Amino acid sequence: MTTATLTGRRWLNPAYMYLAPSLLIIAVFIAEPILRSGWMSLHDWTVGEETHEWVGLGNYLELFADERFRNALTVTGVYTLVTVAGQVVAGLALAMWLRRTTWLSSLLRSAFFFPTVASFAVVGVVWKFLLDPQVGLVNAWLEKAGTTGPGWLTDTGLALVTVMGVGIWKGVGFSMIVLLAALQGVPDQLIEAAKLDGAGRWHQFRAVILPELRPALLFTTVIATVTSLQLFDLVYVMTGGGPLFHTESIVAYLYQRGFVEFRLGYASAIAWVLFVMILIVSMIQLRIARSHDGG
């Protein structure tokens, strides 16, 4: 039997036939656009122009000399550091607080998880209304309390802090649920043994519970990091990148270049830089986790 015949029969395997529709969709709607964007990033590709001049790494060189891109990089970095830490730490605290199942804890779990179900755009619209300086409920309550509310989304020193707060509020429920599920898997025998050895609550948490939660903590950290690095919806809805670009993220800047100025080649270069950033950060996080596990 020839090699060609064996290869043909291998491709007729039912497993490959079942996978074919999904692989075709991935190839057409994911792989091909990714490769095309990489090709476009090497050209001066502007909508409306008949020819697209080859510039090689010109878009990337221009990108790293672009002060506005560096600002977007800083905004995204600060947002990611604060929101990831806030979501994971607050989620862990809530999971520890609500780990015992009662009617009240079940109600509170649902309340904290509810924002996770809503989209970022919906959350942004709701909070933009609540924080509106003229008709927002937050400033109205502050006024009743005898103080004047700030411009939450118009103050250059406060806008990013506000967006980060909303981001933490939106994502903390997801971290809580994942860590809560992991807590249920911590063997009671380990905790009881620590108690018999005279360990207090803090020592039980640090020496027994926290090591058992490491895989779940890694998972929530990676997911929160990838989500935060792609910040767009909240910024677009709540501030539009303002005031004075103080909340403009990398994706918001990509949108501006690609879909407002129609510089698709430049926008594709931004997308590839963001992709490499996410890949590197995720690999570093996984590497750190493996080093702690002794791998």
C-alpha cells in the first residue's frame, strides 16, 4: 500500500471529518484575517488609495516614536496592573467571606456576580449615567450629604481612576466565583490538621489554603490580564479616551487610527504589538507559576 493511499485514508478518518467544519471556520474567520493584518501592517494601507506602498517595518518604527501610542501604552499598563490586582485580591477576599453556604451568602454571591454577566458597553453606559455631574445619582447623593461631587469622568486626575474602579467592579465577581469553586476543593483534613498544630486563621490561610488556590489564582490572573490589556468598551462609552487622552487605551487608539483615520496598515501594526504584549505577559505569568510549583 502506497504512502499516498495511507495519507488519503488518514484524512478520511471520521475524527478529521467531524473537525473539518470547525477548522474551516477558524481558517476563514480567524487565521486568514490574522495573517492578512500582519501583511497590511507592512504596508502604507489607507482606505481610498488604489495602491498600498510597501513600507516594511516603517509602521512599527513610526509607532514606537509616536508619543500618543506611548501614552496609550502607559494608560493600558496602569489600568491592567490596578484592575488585575483589585479583581484578584477583592475576589479572593469575597470568596473567603462567602465560602460557607447560607441563604445570605447565596444572595450576596449572586449580587457580586451579576455585573460579570453584563457587557462592558452596558456597564459603561450605566456608570456614565450614575457619575454624570448634572443628573448623576452619585453626585446627587453627595450634594445631599453636604459636599460637591467631582467631575468623575472629566477631571484629568480622576477619570482613569474612575474607569479602573468600574473595571474592578465589573470583573471581581468572576474572580470570586472561580476562587470560591477552588475553595470548595480544599481538603478539610488539611485545615483540621493545621488547627491541631495550633495554627491561627492567618497561618491556615497562608500555609494551607493559599497553596491549594494557586492554579485558580493563576487562571483568574491570566484571564483578567488579557481582558484588561484589551480595554476599549469602557473607555469608548464612558470617556471617549479623554479628557486629553488620559484614558485612551491601546485598543482605543487602534480604533482611532483604523476606523476614524482609516490608516489600516498603522492600525494593524498596533494590533500586532498588542498581540505580542499579551503573549509575552501570559507566558511570564505561566513561567512564574511553574517556578513556584517547582517545575
